Amino acid sequence: MRGPVVSIRINDLIAFLSTKRDGSLTSKYMELHAAVIMAKFHSKQTGEEHWIGFPAKEKKRRDFDQVPAMDDFDEVLKKFVEEDSPNDLFLIPESHVENRTNDIPKGNAFQLKRMLTQNPEDSLEDHIVEYINTVIPKKYAKATHTSLVLLLSTKFSGEGQINVKNVRDRINPVNFPFDRIMIVSAEGEDRMVVGEIWPEFGAVYYTKEQLESLHG
């Protein structure tokens, strides 16, 4: 991880997002929900609680001690979080936050990409494969120690499901700039899958009840 970050406990971010259940979710709030799911996933995989970090504006480094309280996290996003960054979030083991003294905490970097189908006749699976095989190698520079996370969604109910193994078998990440490809995808109305499709393959499935418990 390079540069300063604004780091937040998972439960603090969950508490903030619980105030945004009024149907006014923006793209940024959807990314924050994904950050919670990713942090929970990594905490489960590693056995250690993870904090969520966001790239901070360099010019605001000296103001970090006056970061607003979590109930005003919209102000944090506006004043302290850098939107124009090659990384969207970091997942930081809690031990690295607590033991870092004045150093920048060490964590895994993630680039988030929403994949949305606009037409009910479009194949989300085909769209993902084309994006990975053709678009990404041309669009992104080498991003060492960074994972690409595809947030899959659709405007049409029942059309967002994909076969993650089919995607894995069809992709050919030659000269791929990221170290890893992960997905966060709804499977129907009652289940969500979070997993890695390259270079390893594995997934965790959450029921609707489990997702609700993640968000308090």
C-alpha cells in the first residue's frame, strides 16, 4: 500500500450504512457495502479482523486527527478520501493498524469495477469475459499487489446470475495488470457469491439472512 489512508473498523462502517437504507444508495454507497462484504470475507479467510482503508488526500494528511465522527462519514468521504486514485480500498489486518506507530498500515489493495447490463438480451457473462480478456489489458497499467473486484449487477431481475466456473474457464488473462480477479455477485434474490476466479478459484456463498447479519 502506498500513500496515506483513512482506516475504519468494519462495524463503524456498517453503522454508517445502516442510516442509508432509504433507497437513495449511490454508486459510492454500493461500493461501501461491497467493502464490508470483502472485509468480512477476508476476515473469515484469514482468521483475523480487517479494517477498511480508503486512499486519503495527500494535502489532508495533517488534518487526520480532526477527522469527523463516524456519524458524519459523508463529510469524511468528501474532505479526506481521494476519489482519483488507482485503488478504491484497502483491507488492513487489525494487528497492522494497532502496531504501526506512525507508519502507513500495510494492507491489500483493491480496484472496484461495477459490471452492469442495460439490455435484458445482453449476457453479463459474455460482458465480463470480454472485459477481462480485451479491455483491461489495454486500459490499466501494471498494478502490483492489487486485486480487481468485479461488482456484478443488472437492471433486470433474474438476469444477474452467472456461472463463475464458466467465466473462469473462458478468461485468458495474458499480460493482465492485476494480481487477482475477484467477484461479488447476487445469485437470485436470496444468495450472494464472493470469491476469486483467478489465479486461484474459490467462492463463499451468503444467504440473504447471512448478508443481513453482516450489516447488523
